[in-house]
Amino acid sequence: MSDANAPSPPPLFLRLIHRLEETALVILVGSMVVLAISQIILRNLFSVSLLWAEPLIRHLVLWSGFIGALIATRENKHIRIDAILRVCSPRIRLLLDGLSLLLSAAICLLLTWVSIQFLRDERSYPTDTFLHLPAWQLQLIFPLTFGGMFLRFLHQAGRRLSACARERRA
């Protein structure tokens, strides 16, 4: 027996995006672990080090953190302060939650715009990183994840605020 209020599964393209995010996170974290262990073994047993490994690991940490934040936003498991929401009525809770999600969306939209400006500047003054990769390519994670979080916060805010409006009519 299914619950009439249970959310329907997301459309196929969203499930594919979710799978892509999760796969990317597994690959990034796995690569980071393998590379770090390889560096330790090479350094301790053979007194050899891969010069490009340390900066790559730093970028893998950055990308893993941002993709993890994107997944946490999707699953509504991001950091939030909700002490006030616990003492409010369900309708007020929906309203305040929706408004806070709208504020989060606005902040992510601003960060998306700022990170796009940052990338434009980085492209104007090219800087190479390890293995001669342009720095701006490694920083694409900023607008991609902030943009994704903006869309998710906006969607969640819309759902909360429409539920608040439905509850008001009931």
C-alpha cells in the first residue's frame, strides 16, 4: 500500500543527473585516496614523489566538497539552523522554511554570478597549474555547483511555499 502523500520519483533526466553526481563523487574520492596512498608508498619506500600529485589532491578535495554540497542540497541534508522552526505551527514552519530556502537560492545565485566573473578574470590572465592545466578549468566547479544549488533551493522553496498556501486554503 503506497502513501498518497509520498513524493513521486524524480523524472528520468533528474535521476540521471543524480547518478552522475554520485558517480563523480565516488570517482573523485576514490582517486584522491588512491593517489594519496600511492604518494605515501612512493615517498616512504622509494624516496620518490610525483610533483603533480599534491596539487591534484587539493583540487580533488575541492571538487569532492562542492559535489558533496550539491548532493546534500538535493537531499535536504545541508547545514541549517532550525531551532525556531521546531516551536512553530506547521503552516508557519512551511512559510519560514520556504523563505529561508528562497534566501539560500538568492545567495547561491549571487555566488554563481560572482564565480562566473571570477572565471572570466582567470581566463583573461591565464595561469597554469599542475600538468599545464589552465587554472580556470579546475575552477569550473564553482559556478556549476552554485548554479545547481540555486536551482535546488529555488525548487524546494517553491514546494514549501505552495504547500503553505494549500494549507492556508484548507
